[in-house]
Amino acid sequence: MDQGWALALRYAELVTESGHSVSDDDYEKLAAHWDDSELVEITMVIGLFSYFNRFNDALRVEITR
């Protein structure tokens, strides 16, 4: 796996735990592989999926296939 994608996945784990979990070092490593608009998009997608998961979990929405 490309290092940029590996860092993005690690970033997703940190943001999902808490936005405060992301250190300056984590952000600098990401910024070496992604530009500002890409980092905003990555963060937005992480936040949206976290929101959807929490919303559905709280309301006990059944998974459909």
C-alpha cells in the first residue's frame, strides 16, 4: 500500500477516536503526501462516516443488505 494511503487510514483511526488525537507530527506526515484540499476532503469523509455510524448506532438502525 502506498504510504500516503497508509497515513490516511491511520489518520482516519485517530479522527474517529477523537479529533484531538491528531498530533502536529501526524498532520505534517499527511501534508507530505496530500495537499490542503485533499486533507479537507479526507477529513470530511471521515467525519461524515463517523456521523452516520453514530446516528445509526444510537437509533439501532438495522443493517440491510
